[in-house]
Amino acid sequence: MSRHIAGRGRVARATPPPAGPPVDDVDCDLSSKLTLGQFLKLASLLDSGAEAKDAVASGAVSVNGEVDTRRGRGLVHGDVVEIGGRAARVVAREGRDAT
């Protein structure tokens, strides 16, 4: 006679989360405020300020995995910005404050 004990048996394997897009590091001068709109252009994720304004306002841009609709949001070292399957990370230039 075989008994089945609930919770025993095959263990489901956790599926790893899908990998995001490759992230490019972009050296930035963080001695003054770096905004989301500026970074989108600097990282060549978008071509113009008008495109950045529209993309951010429409909710197409995420910062550290969360949608942000503030074009003037300040970015800091380590922030990852993603749009349309492309991503870039803010990296403080050598010799600059990384906070």
C-alpha cells in the first residue's frame, strides 16, 4: 500500500527571473545634478530632448526597475535607466564624488 503525503514528492524548481537587457555603463560627471532627461540623451538611449520628454511622460522609462515620469529626477551612481529593451547604468567618473 502506498501513501501519498501532501507536500512531499517532487520539488518544483524555481524558474529564474527573465534576464533584462544588457546594461551599458555610462561615465557621468556627477559634480552637478544629472537629470533623467539629460541621461537619456547622454547614454544615447534617445536622440533628443523632445523624445526624452515624450518617453518619460508616457511612462516608457524605468529607473531601477520602476517607471518614473519625472524628467527632472536626479540620478546617482549605480542607477539603471531602461527604455525599449535598452538599459544604461550611471557610473561616476574617476575622481568625482560617487554619492
